[in-house]
Amino acid sequence: MASSLVIKGGTLVSSEGVRRGDILIEGERIVEVRDAFSSDQSPVTNYQLLDASGLLIFPGLIDVHVHLRQPGGEHKEDFYTGTCAALAGGVTTVFAMPNTSPAVVDETSFDHAMRLAEQNAVCDFSLFLGATTHNSKLKTQNSKLLECGLKIYMGSSTGDLLVEDFAAQYEHFERYPHDRVIAVHAEHEPAVRYFARRGLRRPPICAEIEVSRAVAMAAHCNRRLHVCHVSTRREVEIIADAKARGVPVTCEFTPHHLFLSRQVVQDGGMGEQGDKGRGRQGDKENVNSACGLPPSCFEMNPPLRDQADVDALWANLAVADCIATDHAPHTLEEKRSANPPMGVPGLETMLPLLLTAAHEGRLRLEDIARLCCEGPARIYNIAGKGKIAPGFDADLTLVDPSAEWFIGDKPLFTKCNWTPFAGWPVRGAVQRVFVRGRLAFDAGRIVVERGFGRPVRN
Ligand code: DOR
Ligand code: ZN
Ligand code: ZN
């Protein structure tokens, strides 16, 4: 018989509210959720008991946008270290991007990446298939692939996946199964190049043009579209308008576009946190030397925006269907080089930052459950994850809401071993994480074996 576990007296968080409750788990699944303190129900026998009073319990977070670098970039991250970072951040399922080397663009590369993930991941996962200018017929010819969605780099970024011209983009929109998700990195490549010649790095118009094009194609083909890393007010308006017209589009915001702004590069990495964010160090100069991070550690595609855009994201959280990290680790050596790659890690910092924002009243705990748990499951149609309810996988993130600490104080699991949020004071810490009923992260330690993670089906 499967082992039983009761997690008692925790405060359960969902998009609909926060309530005390007991969770009964058998094997990998939740079998019952009871209101705490109710004494009229039949007692459960032969179970292990975990007292969770004083703790918040979220459904395990689902991060639908991570770069885990394997194969080909194992010096920055791999499926093991990346999923350890996920668990440390309360994330129990990750969707890995295909811009590896080789890129995941056909059956051979997909099977290879899948094998590596199955051998190494410590949380659950799925893999994107990458679009190329030549592979738009792949899905119609091969139904065996079990990818979470198709990723199209409509603008260039790390790696060589780029589908820039209209015909190639359109053929993917037309041919990829219409009820499955196409996720896009939407920056208009001709605009990116044009502004680069003028010394400007990817201004907002680059993203705005390409999001408009993607939405127009999705509307025309009446197909599912997911816009990655929305970073500007105008993109939000375009997507809100498309949703109002019934276009099947969803979108994600990232923690870095919510918590950092262009100012941070000048201010030494403390962004809108201002004096508070300077934490123990005090003045700017100390922060710079304490963090020791070069400006490139605050550069990613799409780039950080002005405060007005950051404010627009916060004011329009209702337009976001999820928050995803775009965890994009690069080594400090690479970041310090003459031509640094774009991207920042984010798996270990997303939940503490959001909990802190909740503590400050900038969003509600319910919003975190909607954006990090239920939303991702809904967008990608993931069965049995994202909620604390009978029949769902027992993926649970237990949080001590009152723990106060500084990001960077605890050792990081990501192989790149830095974070753009180093030194930020946060409130709320991940204490324990369960994946399919197994305790996987316990007080700072990974307690499941390499390869414990399983592929998710959607
Ligand atoms: O900054 C980024 N880094 N944006 C991307 O689109 C890719 C990512 C990476 O893989 O490094
Ligand atoms: Zn991207
Ligand atoms: Zn990305």
C-alpha cells in the first residue's frame, strides 16, 4: 500500500483565497483536503504526520520558461543543478527552452535532451521543441514527440535559433497543432539590428512590433499563442486588446522585469529598492563592491525597461497569465568578457521576491498562486498539477512567511552562482518542498536522488 502523509494545520494558498487546512497524501497524490480543526471526520490511520502550523503552503510552483543549458552549456548549468535551484525556489515543475547546443529541433535532439533530463532532473519537467526555418512540418509528420510546446525565436537571442522572416514564421503558426501552445520570443529582428547600428540596445518598439505581428498571425490562424517575457506597457495593451477580441493569447511577466529597471545598471544593482534595497551595505559604492557584479549581470533580452514600463506591469498583473523566471544562467567569467551573453538566473529568487512584495501589499498571496501555480497549468493544459485538491499530484511548497534574510546569504544551487538580486532583503523562505508526495527539499538541502524528476504530459 502507498504510504500516507498528513500535512496538518498549514495555511493553504490558492487563487481564490487563503485558509487553514490539512492535506492527506497517499503515494504521489493528494487524496483529501480538510478544513483544519474539523473533528467530525473519520480519523486517518497509519499515516505520517507533518505539523505545518505557521507555514504557508502553495501548490508547487510551475516555471514555464527556464534555460537549463544541457546539452552543450554544462559549464553554466545542467538538468541537475538547474532543477536543484528550482526546488530551492519552491518550483516543482520546469519547462526547459530549446536553445541548447545542439538545439532541440528534431526527434534526435529532442530524445537526447529528454534522456539527459530523465537521468538528472530532481523536479518534474517538460521540454520545448525549437522552431527553425525548415522544421515546420515536423509535428505533422511525427506525432511521437511529447513537447510542452513550440518555441519560436522571432528575434535573435542566446544560441542560433532564429525564425525571422514572415513566411517561415507564418508556416509554423499555420501548421503547428492549433490547440497546442506556440511560445514566442517576440523582438523584431530588423528593428533590433537597425537600433543597434544607432547604438541603442533593443528599445521597447522592437518588442512591440513583434508582439503585434505574433498576435495578428495567431488571430488570423485562430491558434494558441503565448508571449514570453512581456516587458513594456504597449505590449500589455496589445495583448489585453487581443484577449478582449477573443484571440487565444496568453502571456508571462518575469521577476526581473517586475523588480528591476534600467536604473539599476547605473545604481549598482539595487533598482527600485532604493535605500532599503541597499540592505546592510549602506551606500552605493559598497553595494557595487559587495555584489561585485558587472553591468552585464543586469542585461538580458528583452532588456530592463524604464520605471514607467515597470509600473505598467505592476498595474496590469491581471493581464498576465503567469510569471516565469526566464532563468538564463551564464558564468561570471562570460558576463565579465568583452562580449557578454544576455540573461540572468531567477529560479531561486522568484518566490522570495514575490512573497516580499506580498508582505508589502503590492500583490496578494492569491496572485502568487494564480500566476506561479494555476496559471502555468492552465496555459499549457498540464493535468494534475497547480492546485492543492484531491486527485492532484502532491507537489507542495511550504514557506515560512516570517523568515527575514538577504538574497545571497544562502548558498545558491544554480551553477552560475550569482544573482542580480544579491543583497536584497526579503521576507519569506522556502522551508520544505514535496514533489509527487516525496520530500525533495528540506531546510536548504536536496533530499531526492538525481533522476527523480519525471516528464510532465500536456
Ligand atoms: O536574456 C536572454 N537569455 N534572453 C533570451 O531570450 C535567451 C536567454 C538565454 O538563453 O541566455
Ligand atoms: Zn526569450
Ligand atoms: Zn528565455
